[in-house]
Amino acid sequence: MVRVGEPSIELKGRPLVEGQARGPLLKLTRPISFWGGVDPVSGLIVDPRHPEFELCITGTVLLIPGAVGSSSSSAILLELLREGTAPAAILMGKADAILALGSIVGLELGYAPIPILEVTRTDIVRFPDRADVCIEAQGRITVT
Amino acid sequence: MPLHLTQTERELLAGSSGEATAMCMRVVIAAAELLGVESLVEISSSHIDGCLYHGDGGVEFAEALVKGGGQVAVPTTLNVGALDLLHPDVVQADAHKTDMARRQMEAYVALGAQPTFTCAPYQVGHEPKVGEQVAWGESNAIAFVNSVLGARTERYGDFLDACCALTARAPFYGLHVEENRKATVVVDATRVPVTLKSRDVFYPVLGTWLGLELGSEISVIRGLPSTTTRDQLKALGAAGASSGAVALFHVEGVTPEAPTVESILKSDSDRPVANLTDENSFAGADLVRTIELEPHGIQAALERLSTAGDTERIDAVALGSPHFSDLEFRALHRCLRGRRLGVPFYVCTARDTLSEMDAAGISKDLRESGVEIVADTCVVVTPILEAKGGVLMTNSGKFAHYGPSNTGYDVLYGSLEDCVESSITGSVVRNHEVWTW
């Protein structure tokens, strides 16, 4: 029997910022502060104490259990959008206005915003790392 | 329930106060909607964290507001920028960055905000009263204004803080709402030795533990001395807001909303029962519990604040995150007693505090000892330290947290006294006895 494709999982997130995106999943095992944690020019995780230190978030569907730390993280997301080094989308275990604001202000300034979705803690464990993730309108998520 | 706007809010959105305020209203509304909030709340003060240069996008935002005729609608202070405008040579940035950083700071002043350029506005006269609704940015300032002053703010990030200041509105949710300010966990510090609890060096460690252990959960700490100082509470909150997302903590008998543990603890009747059976909710966090502080937990938090291992040498010292207060300056002055320092030694503070220290003759003495006083900014947000790297010693939990990623230096945590004694010769002096428990 020929396998046509990998089995996919359909999930639903709550859109904090609406949009469509597709990319490989990068699943962070600890919350992260974008300020001090991510370099906006390279898109690399630069906090040496973070378990995913030195991985690049650019173009990924970034799954983070939660945001921590500085209220400057929205500014770092705005710079990531401006530099073209942003993730394709962000999935968050807990809604966080600070990060979403970066995308909302990006829209006001005419940069391409990225979708940001809240997903439940139960769903987070269902995402296999490096899976291909597709995000569509109304928070529809397909994981392959 | 969709977001309800008042007549005035609809007019602001339609441009009654100009395009900049209308744009700010759109951002406030977008934030309120994504948070599922039903109304906005009027605020009476703001602290804007947006004048620190992270890239040209932040400058474009601030200048768009100026171009749109924006003015803050409430008393507003400004957080640190990326430059020391009083001592321009301190920061070693390239011409483009220096120019953009200056434009960003000037844009916010043009919007009518006060040029305080400090992460500790509460030390330069910006002190909202208990129960007052405000919109503050900068994580340590948020923790302080909520916890120590008892005013009410959520964690505002860059942009939303400015949008709140221009519209005098914030989404009415989270810590703006009285019921949400109750503690769900009691942290019992009764068994921590009194000698340790009386030392300043304990508080950044306690804050680090709090952030790691509780994230953003609200705690009430029992068993701290009634004499706990504002500087100690400032250090606690700043560390907790760095290692976790602490935006509010209570201290029994010390902070204004917690005369007793019972008065601020969430009771069973406050708890939304429906959530307990909903597997998709975070109901577990609503169960009131008690955590007793243990020596191993405090030790682990202490160790986390140093990345330099068993180093015997330090290359620099940085103090003043949050910005040094007048009392901290006086303590440093006493500790130093006019001795000459052997390694670069930076103290970061607000320009207003610096002018007080100038008037008192303290900054002159400190400079003669070799202290470099940095105003308007700080060493972890902009290039001030020599780029060669090495070991940076600090008494600040926040510097210890952000130092390695933002400066490339390893960090060594110690008390003010440890930092001063180590900096005389460059050889590490640390009082370990204080941690005996």
C-alpha cells in the first residue's frame, strides 16, 4: 500500500493576531523573553541559559509555553518583522499582550504582521518537534 | 461580550484628538480585543518603556506619533534610553545607532513625556497612590508600582504603554481588577534566619527564586521583617520580573494591600468552580497553597545569579539595576570611604538622582575613587562595558540575569560590600557566611 502522506492533526487555536502562515515547528521547552533572549538581526536565541540557545527562530512556527521577563519583547518582535527575521507565526501556551503588540504595531507601520495564536496546554504536547505546521484563518492549525 | 466603547472613546478612535491618538486608540482596542476584554479603564499616569533603541522600527513608531500631532493625555515618565545624554562619550555605539537612539528619546519628549529616562520613576517623584489605575511599562517598575505602591497596572510592553498614555485608556483586565490582585500562594519565609533577611543581598535572590518558582502567579510572602526597605522590595521585584514574569507580590505587614496574609489570599469562594473540571484551563494555578522557603531553593537561586564559576578575578563591577537610589548612593559612599578602585566600576542612575548626589558632593567623591556614573541608561541595554568581556560583578539580580546575554560578560553575584571590596584589587571577595542556614 502506498502512503500518500503523513497523517496530519487538525487543531484549533485562539487567534490573538489573525493571519495565515506555514513553517517548520520550533518547540521551545522553556518560556523566553524576546528582549535579551532573541537577536533581532540574526533571529538567533542568544540567552545562553535557554535550552534552545543558538537556534534560529526565523521562518519557524515558534511554539512557546509562555513569555517571561521584559516588557520590551514587543519591540524586539517589531524589529524582527522589520528585518525580515521574524518567525512565520507564534503559538503561545498563554495569551500575552506584550508579544502580540509587536505584530499589531507592525501592521500600523505597514510591515507584514505574523499570526499569533493561543493554544491550550493539552494541545501543546500534541505538536511533534520539526513538524510542518500550517495556520489558516480563524485559528485553524494543521500539523503534519 | 464584545468590547464596549464610551462615546469619548469612539470619538478618539474617529480622530477627535488627531491621527496619532486615533492610531493609539486602534492599538489599545486591538490589545483589548485579543485579551477578550469588555471595556477600557481610564488611567491617571503612565511610564513609557518605549524610548530604548532596539532598532529603527521603534523610532518609526515614535516619530509617526509625533507627526500625527500626538501628546500624552496623563502625567508620563520615560524609561531609560540607549544613550547617556548627559555624558555622550559613555556609550560606544556607531553613528547610525547613536543618531537613531537620540531621535527616539527626543520623539517621546516631543510627545509631552517627562525626560526622566529612568527604570525607577518611583524614585524621582512618580508615585501613584494606592488603588490608582495606571499604565506602566518596564518590568521592575510594573512590579514596584503594583506591589509596593498598590497602584494598578498590567504588564504593558513597548507601544501599548505609549498608546495608553496618549489615550488615557487601558484595557480593563488583569491586575486593574481588584479580584485579580489576590494571592494564590503563600511563600513562608519565617524560617529564613533573621540575619539573612536583614541583608540587602538576600532580596535579589528571593526575587529570583520567586520568578523561577511562580512565573506570573501572585504570592503573599510571610515572615519578612516589618523594616524591609523600599530598595529591598525594588530588588526583589526586579529579580522576580527577570527570572519570571512577576508583576505583583505582596509582603505581609509591609506592602499596602497585605496587612495580613488572610486579607489578600484568594478564598475558595473567589475561585471559578467551573474551571476545575475544564481540562483546557489553568485551574491548577487557582488552588491556594503554601510553599515554605528552604535552604536548597534559596541556594539554587543564588547559584543561578552567577555564571563565572570559581573565578578569582573580576574585570568590572556594575550596580544600579534598577537605577540606584539616593540611599544606595550613600551606602556605596560609606562603603568605599574614598578608596581607589582597581577595576572599571559603573553605577547607573536617573539624572534627577544624580543631580541630588552632585548637590550633596557624593558623586564627586565617588568619581575621584574611580566610579563611572551612568545616567539616562544602563550597562545591560547599551554598549558601555569594554568589549573585551570577562567577569562582571554585581549586586543586582536583574544585571546578573541579563548580563551574560546582553554584554557577553560572565556574571558574579555578591553584596554591595563584596562588589566594593573585590573591585579594590580585582580579586574576588565574597562573604559566604551570610548564606549559612
